[in-house]
Amino acid sequence: MSPLRTRFLEDMQLHGFSAGTQDRYVEAVYRLAKYYRKSPDLVTEEDLRRYFLHLTLERRVARPTATIALCGIKFFFEHTLQRHWPSLDLMRPAKEKKLPVVLSRQEVQQILSCVRTPVYRVCLTTLYACGLRLNEGRCLQVPDIDSKRMLVRVRGKGNRDRHVPLPDKTLEELRQLWRTHRSQWLFPARPRAGSAGPGPVTASVLQAAFHRAREQSGVRKAAHVHTLRHSYATHLLEAGVNLRVIQEILGHATPTTTAIYTHLTQQVRQAVATPINDLMRTL
């Protein structure tokens, strides 16, 4: 490992970034260096400008991809190299305002019932039942379950821990699954030859299992694993749970993020359905 990469990693560790964020930022800087075929500390401000024009106009990368690239590269140049270039402030991708896909309760049941492998099925069910992000759920360990208080301790984004309610049925499913493997991980990966011990199931495996189940279920919505979390929040709102409570459960930093689900509830749809139908009758 080069001294420059070591320094970059140390700077991110001092900043408190998670291991996943560190990996993504290193990858962003690596791609920049690979594009110009030179060490990233030799990249100029004009090089950076042309690189982000390449990402935006030629590759047309999605906004999340561009944002990760910018954040990683900006941190590297401003903190590791101590170069505060004005161009870095001009490269922020335009904001998008997209409403998430939401499944009905019946559609959630249809999809999850088509997941055949018990570890994958219980893990995906837990993601929905507790409103968890993919990495939050797959990395759960036995001590994270508080069966006396019926809570799950979640290690969230930005190293912000929180507790979320644990449904009775989910606890039963977790216990039944654990008896089959007795691992410290609630959802262990399949052991590989020569490995010291199984880690948690990987994100890619869970995403593939969800995709197969969605195809088999007949649900035609463009749903993915994170859709379970969106659906959970929307279903809680429809059940009358306070928005502030849902914000705490989901681990959102501000209520603005949670408020997006107010546009997706059945009550909202019903509230506008009658006036719209009345308008149409006059045409």
C-alpha cells in the first residue's frame, strides 16, 4: 500500500467514516487515477473539471454515483492533499426529486413468500418488519436482539445507533433460524473452504434473492430491497403512527426526509380521489 493511500485511509478513519464509506471513497479516487493513468496527487484542477464533465456528459452516471465520486475525491484533495480548489464547489450534481416505489402489504407478502432459502427469507422479512437498510439488517448479531424489551439495536449510517421495535413474529422467526446455524451472525453467509468462519450474508446475494422472488411473485413494480423500507414507513403512516416516531425508527436525521412518505399513503390517495372523480363527471 502506497504512503499516499495509507494517509488517505488514516484521514478517513480520523474523520469517523465507516468502512463502507472508506471503500467507496478509495474506489472513487482510484477511478480518477486510472482515467488519467497517473498518481492522483498529480491530477490538476483542470483535470478534475474535465473528469466530472466526462462523468456527467459522456458516461451520464446516476446522481448517487456522481455524488459518491465527488465526495470521495473532494475529501482526498481537501483533507489529504490540502488543496482547496474552487472548482470542487461547482461540481455538485443537480438534485433529483423522485418518489420511491412502495409495495402494498399484499405485494410484500407475495414477494417474501417466494424467497426459498430460509436465511435470505428471514433476513428480508426482518428488513421490512423493522424498517432497516440492507447493511443494517444483514450485519445484525445475536446481542443486538433485546427480547425482554422487544427491541433491536441497529448500527446505522454515520455511526448513529438506534433501537427499533421488534415484532413478536419476527422474534420467533429469528429464533427458529438461529437454531439451524448457531452463529454470532443472525444471517450468516454460507461457509467457504479455508475460511476462518462465516461472516454475514452479502448484500449482493440478498439483492439477487429479492430480484428472483419479485420475478416469481408476479409483482411488476420496479421494487428492490430498499423498497421494503419505503413500504414499511408508508404502512406505518397509514396505520396512524406519528411521523416523528417513524423518523426515529428509520434513523433519519431530519423530519424532511421522512415526510416524503406522506405523499404515498392510502389516506392521501383517498382524499383526492373523490374531488377528482367529481371533476371528471362534469366533462
